Amino acid sequence: MEQILPGGLLVAPSGPGLANDLVEDACYFDALRGADLVLPDSGLMVLLWKLIRGRGSKKLKRVSGLEFMDLLLRHSNLRERLDETFWVMPSEKEKVGNLQWLLHEHQMRVSEDAACVAPLYTTKGPVQDEALLGVIRERCPSIIFLNIGGGVQERVGYYLKQNLDPCPAIICCGAAIAFLAGGQVRIPQWADRLKLGWLLRCLHNPRNFIPRYWRAKSLIPLLLRYREKRPDLRQVSGDSF
């Protein structure tokens, strides 16, 4: 917590993001490489690494975006700096629901003008959002929460980091607040600890999430082949990441 609150970009890439966006989108790769703190959120990645890591390789313990967000919302430092926060939500409905939940569950009153709804960003490639950048420069928050989809939020966060000086804390935990507030299926702590959040999402919305997590299976050969190396990517050569 203390590592990121003074400023910098925090990301928590998902298994599908690591399996697909990492090798298909150079801008996504740059966003992860340019982050100041990367949470090992993917249960599949952590499990695979425990099975294949060699002697002398780094140990890896899963830290989920959901767990991080829950702890951060209970952190006294955040409460003291609530007026310095800015929240980017995926929809007007989730914006209203999340702000109401923050008030009722944590007694955290976030003003309407300290939150906005994200536009429809491109699924790949560079992100440029002058409107969001202008609002943030005017408000000068010290903590920005990007509660939008994985694969997108990392690129938006990196864009903000590159264009804000000094850089605030930029927290990319995606749908974590929606899991807590009920905007998406609730994921209890026991399910998150057992790495079963993906299963609850698939059961709740199979049409959207079963194909998404099925595509994450390509993470297995990717990690087996490259291990600690960064994978081959268009316009990118292979060295450590």
C-alpha cells in the first residue's frame, strides 16, 4: 500500500490479458512494463509458476486486485485523502451504485464531480483522452481509481502517467469495486482466496465470461516457453520483463 499511494501506476493484469493482450498489443505491453507496481492477480499464472519455476527463480504469491481494493478502502490514509481522489467508472449505473456503496459501506462520501464515466476506448493500440486529462489536471487528485475493463485500464493508466507531472497514484483494479458493491457478481473472500472468482463470473454470465476465460488457456504454453522472458511481440524483441 505504502509503495503506491505516494504516486505511480498500479496494475493487476488478468489471466486473459496476459494470455492475449500481452502478445497482441504493444501498447498493452508498454503499459505493464511502465507500471510501478504489478500485482500478480492471475491465479492461473501463479499456479503455473509454482509448478514450473526452477531453482533460484523468484517465488510468486498471488495478490488479487479484489483483495488489494478491499484493503485500500479500509486504509486510514485513503480516508484522510478522500477529497483528493478521482474515480473513473465504466457506466453511469455503476458510477451511481459504486458511490452509494462507498457511502453506505465505508462512510466515504465521494462528490459527483470527483467521478466520471469512461468513454468507449479502443480495444487495442494507444489511448488518448484529452478530456479526461484536462479534468484531472484541473482537479489535481493525488489518487485516481480506474474501475474499467482489463486490457483498457492499463493503457489509460499509462497514458495518464506519461502526461501528469507529478504523477498521482493511479490504481487499475478494474471490476474489483463492482465485485464488492454488487455491480457484478459478488465474489466472497473465500472464493477469491481459492482462486475461484473466474468460476463465479462464468456461472453468473456464461455468455461473456466463458469465452473470455477459455482464451486464457494460451497462457499455459506462453509461460512454459518464455518463463521469465518477455514474449515475442510485433515490433518487440525478447528480453526480460
